Amino acid sequence: MLAKDTFGRFFEPKSIMIVGASRTSGKAGNIILENIIANGYQGKVFPINPSAEEILGIKCFPSIADAPEVPDLTVLAVPAAATLETILQCAEKNQQR
């Protein structure tokens, strides 16, 4: 059974990590980040992109491990072939919680 606060972190996260955030307009990782900003999200946002220092004015981190904290919610915008490895990296990061 999931803890009550698990649903709170999912539906009302205080921090969101976007793995695969992109500078390229039209790509999923860019659209997701744009929508988070456009809808006035007030929490912390951690875009993950190894090739960008900043996207849409928000500081990027090169990897999940480099993010300053464990987010409440992580959104994956990576190719299907990278999904399993990305989930494993998220699980490793979650051990810091």
C-alpha cells in the first residue's frame, strides 16, 4: 500500500525533475518544461540535460545524480531505449531521500 504522502507528491509536487529537457522547440522535453513554466508552477524545477547549462532560463544539471535534491516527481522525456537505465538512476537518486 502506498503512503498517503506519495499521492501528495504526485499530484502536488514541491519539486519536479525533467529528464531529457531540451532546448529544441517542439521536442517533448522542451514542451514539458514550457508547460510547467507557462502554467505558473511555483515549486523547484530541475531540468536534466548533459549538453545544456540552462533551458528557458532555468539552470540545467548534467545528470540525475547532479541534481541538488531528490524531487517529488520526475518526468522522463528520453528515448525508449534509455528508459530502463534512467529509471535505475532515479531509484539510485531516491536512496538519498
